[in-house]
Amino acid sequence: MQLSLRLPPAALCRLASVVGGSRTRSSSSAAATEKSAPTLSPPATSSQPAQLEVNGSTYATDSWTNVTPKILSYLGANKHLQRDHPLSIIRQRIVDYFYGAYRNQRGNPLFSVYDKMNPVVTVQQNFDNLLIPSDHVSRQKSDCYYINKHQLLRAHTTAHQVELISGGLDNFLVVGEVYRRDEIDSTHYPVFHQADAVRLVTKDKLFERNPGLELFEETWSGKLADPRHILPSAKIMDQTKQPCHTLEAVKLMEHEMKHVLVGLTKDLFGPRIKYRWVDTYFPFTQPSWELEIYFKDNWLEVLGCGIMRHEILQQAGVHQSIGYAFGVGLERLAMVLFDIPDIRLFWSNDSGFLSQFSEKDIHNLPKYKAISHYPQCTNDLSFWLPSDVELDAGFSPNDFYDLVRSVAGDMVEQISLVDKFKHPKTGKNSLCFRIVYRHMERTLTQAEVNEVHKQIAAASVDNFNVQIR
């Protein structure tokens, strides 16, 4: 649900994906944006095949297809399952904590774990099932990797929530990689990993000591809500509770959830970690919170959570339960706990990096020691946009970032948009990107960088019809 927890807070589902890394930003009309001005095509469309084979299945492509071969190459890597990998260690710490926190009468863990689910999901799974409005910015092609109009690579692990609840599950964790189009720097990567959890309880369980209390208000009809009438804006949603729930039910569920998540945080960061709860908004939980810790003189968001929207449970066939969900980004936790400075390192196969971590004692987490510091090479790339493309409406920087990834891979450490310019006489628009090159495992020569830079420039001309300055 991450609560989408990504490396900066965002939602979609930032309910990490509940809640995030999902990324839930304020709603704006994506459709209006796309219709207001001509848009440039992403790099995948220049020679787009009629079909794509992804994870053994074949999908027809269309005008929404923007997933690149580079991104598809990450499927199946399963870094969160790779033995001795720092992401796998964090996954195990979270799973072990929940196994210990919730047990049945026989002493067996209540939570089941799903860490190999297919990352190809439908638009309904990724958005509609989670009550994300049809015009929400997180649905845009500039934010997600679409296989076609109906399927995409999941933007958050929350996308599997409804199918698992529909299958009869009431306590589960989902762990896996998620895919988001984003900027390029030391804390952002187009593929990262989330852990997402759901816990549902019935009246008998929640009010075991107070059987006279109720989950739902007497005035609530119990009818399945019409999705067209779901209120999407935080400003008009009561963050105290949902209309269907009693205040007693919400407060008890909130208390349990926060107690468990504070326990997880202390298990990871130590019993003396300073923390605070921050009220927030996610489309799929109400009320919603983010948990922040005080780390290196700054407050750092570590997870998102909330009381699940009852409409989601209803469409999954569950009518007499209340539940909470939370989501957390594994890279964010690992970067803090292992002191890893660059998110690209999680994809390194260098033995000098991987040999520093071990699953023999997952409660003794070593601090990363830099293998070597290779120098940076910085080149700028400026180009004129086509005459019918506006600066802020027709060009998505994420399209350019994907093109650079496809050409240069992980040689690029960071890209910054350093200048926008509109010629006063011709009216043509220009952009200038600063590209920082640094390989994780060797020194790059300036000549080598210049050659790659020329390839990026040529690909920009071919894919975006720009004119290099």
C-alpha cells in the first residue's frame, strides 16, 4: 500500500503502497493535461512491436504502451528474495516480526506471505479497486509503465489487495518489486520494493471484551457504495472515521495498528528511536497516518497506514469486518539501516558490495563500507522542442529519463533539469538537462562518457523530434 512509501513520500499509494512508496499526489486532471497540447512520444514507441511478451504472456500494444526493454529486463530479478542481499534481510526482519506479533491458538503465525506475485496487473487492480479517482495524476503515462491501456507493471504492491481478500485471506503480507517512472538521483530508481500488509477482524474478535459494542453505525444501510459517488478529495473526507464505522471500532483498530507498527519500528531501529504520527490522506484508507522517525537530525517518513475503506472490503465480498493496512519501502529502510548511499547499489552484482551482508544473523546489521569512490563526469544536453510542444504541457521529463536509462543504463547517477528557455522572437522552447555520469564499479573516461552522451542526443532527436543546440 505503500502507502506508497517511496523514497520521498508519495503515495500511491504511498500506502506504501497501502499505502508507498504508492504514490498519491493531489488529484489533477490528467485527461485535461493530455488534451491541452501535443505530447511527445516515449522512447518505446519509435519502433513499437504489435505485441509484447512479459513473464511468459503475450500482450497487445497500443498508444498507452510505454514500458521499455530496459525496464522489462528487471522482471524476475527478485532482489528481495536473493540470499544475503540487504533487501532480502529487511524483508525477513519484517516477516519475522509479524510472525511473532500475531499467532493463533496453536502458536502458529496468523500472517501468510506472498512474495512472488506477478507484477503485471490490470488498471482495475492498480487503481479502480483501490478507489483512486479516474483523473488522479498517478494514473498518467508519465508516472507508470503501461503495457497497454488495460495492463501495466504494478505501481504498488497494494494492487493485489482485493484479489487476496476475495480469496478468503484476512491477515497477509505482500512483498515485491514495483515500477514507477521517476527522476534519476541517488534515492530514486524506476524499480524498487515494497512490503504491504492487511489485517481484518470481525466484531467478535475486536470486541471480545465488550460484546455489546458494534462495528457499524445503526444508521448505516450496509449497501455497496456506488464508485461514482466516492469522495476522492482529502478536503471533503472526514479523517476521524468513515460514515459506516462506529468511533469505538475505529479507535480500537487504530490502537492495535499503531501499537504493532511502533513495535516494528523499534525492532528495526532500536527501542529508543524517537517517532511521531502524522495525519495524512490516502484514497484507500480513512483515517490515514504516516509514521516518521527522528534520524540524523531530521524527521524521516518510514511507512504509511490507515483504516481500510469499507468499500474496498465490500467489493472483495467482505461485509462484516474492519481492517487496517500499511505499506513500507524496503530500499528506504535498507538505505538507513545499512547506511547505503546510492539506490543503484541494490542492483549491483559486485562481490565487494554483496559480500558485506549475510543472513546468518539478520539482527546484526553491518554498515556499508564503500568499495571505491569513482569520479563523476558531468555533461549538459540542450535541445529545442518541436514548435507545437509547450514547456509545461507537452513534454514529460520522465520520458527523457527513461530514454537515458535505455541508452546509458546505470552509468547515469543523476539528471537535473537546469534550464528552461523560451526564445523571445521565434517562440521556440528549449530545455537543458545536466547528466552526471558515474559507474558503480569502475572509472569512466571522459571519451567514453562523450560517446554515450552523443548516443543520448541522437536518441532524443529520433524519439522526440527535438533539435540539439
